[in-house]
Amino acid sequence: MNIVLVHGVLGAKIFAGKPYFNGVADHLHKVFGADVLESDASGIATVNVRAKQLRKQIVDRFGAAPAEKLIIIAFSMGGLDTRQLLTDDPALARHVKSVTCVGTPHHGSPVATLLNAANPLRLFGDLAEDLNALNDLSETGAKAIDARCPDQPHIRYREVVGLGRKEKPHTAKVFALTSKFIGGQNDGVVPTTSALPEGRTLLEAVHADHADLVGHDADDVPEFRALKFEHLPLYERIVRAAM
């Protein structure tokens, strides 16, 4: 079994150097005997750049035509990267069995939209593609990616949505203001309506904030332990649903 874990914005080492998907690769290898690739793309590059980096890492690990189909689990911006990759490389896409997006802003985040309004890099287009993730995460940018990267009929697509924590406060402190700004149901970064826009298929909606979804309590600095949400069973269920 070949599994690819695709990280989100700000890079694979953002959680004090700990695995972005906290303990997930080792857990999936232990439970399923899976060969698990953890992606490592540029933290603030555009989706186009990150999709190319992701493709190279997949091909380097599994080959351009993997004998065993790929199960891709992508978090946040990683879901947009994955959809762009599969659109850009239909030959590789034929070897993908499933894509599960976890907390992916398919229609962007209002927080990114607000920040992008004051982002001078958005005016430079491709000249700033190594630095301009924010533009792609805005509502306008993400919706454009969503429109140009339709789902492929042979791939099983599913969504995991973070609802925020069940108890109050519903997110780690670092997400308190962004969650309030977004309004409605959200995981502190991504609105539920963006993580599960019309036409996409829900696998699970879980009581977790954005960082909880990959096994990190953002209040637990610098350890980033999974204190508020048991994420490993979620990833087991994702893989079992993809088999």
C-alpha cells in the first residue's frame, strides 16, 4: 500500500520540527504495512510550484507509474496542491486510487482574503510564485484553482471537515480571533462551507480545530502534542475507506 501525506502552508517543519502529520506515517506503516511518503514542499510558494514539487517527490519515491495505486491524504493547502498535480499530470493521476482532503479550503479562507488585500506580491503574478501562497488561499484564488481542477472520474474523492472543538473554547487560542472573524462553523482557519462546498463528498466531520486535524495542539508550545483530539484513529478510518 502506497500512501502520500501532503502538508499544508508554511512548510513541513512548522511544528517545531516535528512531523507535520504527527505520528501518522509511523502509525499507518504499523497498522497497514504501508509505504508512506511525507511531502516536503516550499512553505509559502503558490499551488503551481508546490504541485510540481509534490509530483517530483512522488515519482522519486514510487516511480512515474506505481505498480500499486496511490492513496493520497492532503491537509489544508495540500489538497489544492494535490488537485493541481492531478490536473497537470493525467498519466500519474491514472495511478491514484483516492484523494482525501482534510480541512482543505477549496473555496479559500476569509482570513487569507483579508491578508491578501494588503499583499503586494499578488500584483506580480508568476514573478512572485515562490512566495505567494496567500493569493492562492484567498477566496478568489482558491475558487479559481477549484474551477480549473475538476475531479477525475476514476479517483475516489472524500472530504474531512473540522468543526472546531466540541467544548469551549472551540479552537486553540491562536485561532480565537480568526475563528470569530470567519464566523459560522469553522476550524479556526477554514469555514466548513469551504472545506465542503457543494458537490464534494463528506467522509467525516470531526470536532477538531485546524491544527488538531494533523495531531497538534497549537496551545501546547513547543511540544505540540495531540492533547485535544485523537487524530490517529481518524487517519486509520481514512485509509480503510480508501481501500
